[in-house]
Amino acid sequence: MAAASAMRPVVASMRAAIGASKRTFATANSQSFASRVQPSPRATSSQLQLRQSFRRSYADAVKPKKSGFRFFRWAWRATYLSAIAGLAYTAYGIYEMKNPGEQPEPDPTKKTLVILGTGWGAVSLLKKLDTENYNVIVISPRNYFLFTPLLPSCTTGTIEHRSIMEPVRNFLRHKKAAVKFYEAEATKIDYAKKVVYINDESEVKGATSSTEVPFDMLVVGVGAENATFGIPGVREHSCFLKEVNDAQRIRKRIMDCCETATFKDQSPEERKRL
């Protein structure tokens, strides 16, 4: 009992010390929380300027968002703009083709260039020729350019003959200066006088069907005739394929043979012959 009574003052003092320490810790926590909650004093203008001068340029920049579809977005934009540019270029080309500019009339002070024919050689020269430097005159009994490599397809009926014919005036009206065209046949060339004699070979004749055309320079691009290689009867009995009329003639002959072979009561021997 004496020992228990002796320990009571010691326990009481320890409890008092623990309570004091708890109160001290609570007071310190409350003070630190209050110090954190209190607003910091406002910075002066000099301090703000100093902070502004030492601040990094990218401090206020918004962090860019990474996107995995950026390439596809730019590709779509480039495709869209390319399509618009292509449509605009095509529309401008169609407008210029249908509405060519005005062509100045021939200048008498310039030299006259006469071109005979509307075949491959003559048309190639006309497309590359600057008509502002010369007074150009084209003479040919055919007022169109014929794309001869497709004549066999025209014969079999794969394409129409209109598809391989281009009127000469169709591309002459797109030249910088006016080009005269006469549908006639050159019958004689006088090199001494520099004159070409032409004759109108069309079915409709006018009051004047023969005349002469003076020239300073002459280009002969009339082509050549069909070669028979000196074989007798080739020219009289063969079918040439050089003009549109030749293709139409061959096609008509083939169709006539087929229709005659299918005629009623036609003998097998005759059908085989046809």
C-alpha cells in the first residue's frame, strides 16, 4: 500500500506533462494552419516588373495537344484544295476553248506564208507556228484533220468517223492572229512568180472557181498517193484505206456482202463465195 501511494504523485505528474505537450502541439498546428490560410502580402510594382523580366517566354504558353490524326487532317486539306484548283483550271480551259480571244487581221507589211494541205505535217506546223509573225494562208481540199491510225476502227464500226476528224478552223481560231483557209485544190505552183493556182473542187460552184494566191514562203504538206508497187489491177480492184470515204466504202461493201449472203434461197456455194 505504501508503494502504491508513493507512485500516485509520479503518475499524476506524468499525466500533467502529457496533457501540456498535447496542448502545445495543438496550439502549434492551429498557428501553422492560420499562417497558411492568411493571404500573402501583395507584391509591389517593382517586384512584379522583376518577376516579369525573369519569367520564361514559354511559361504562359498553353501546352499543345498531341493528336495522332494530324497527318490525315493535313492530307485531307491538301486533297480538297487540289480538287478545287483542278476544277478551276478545267473550267478556265473550257471557257477559253469556247470563247477564244479576238484575232488581229493580217498585216500587209508582213510576209505571206502559204501552207498546202491539212495532214500531219501541215497541222503540226500550224500548231507550233506563231501566226503574229506572218500572214498565214492554208489551202486544202479537205477542211479537217484526219487521225489516220484509227481508220481501221472506223471501218469495223468500233468508232464513228466523226471521232477521228477535227475541223481545221477549230484550232485556227485559237491562234494569236487570224489565219485564212481556202477549201480548194492547188493545181499549179509558179515558183518564178511565187504564185499558187487553186481550183474549187466542191459540188457547189460560185461565180469564181479558179484563182491564184501569191506567197513569199511556201510549205507543201499534201502527203502522197497510195502506192500500187507497179502491180497491174491494184488501183482498179483493191480497197485503199487512206481517207474517211475509203473506210465508209469498205464498211458498206462488207455489210452488202453479209446481207446478200443471208438472202432467201441463197445457195451454200454462193454464201461461201460472198
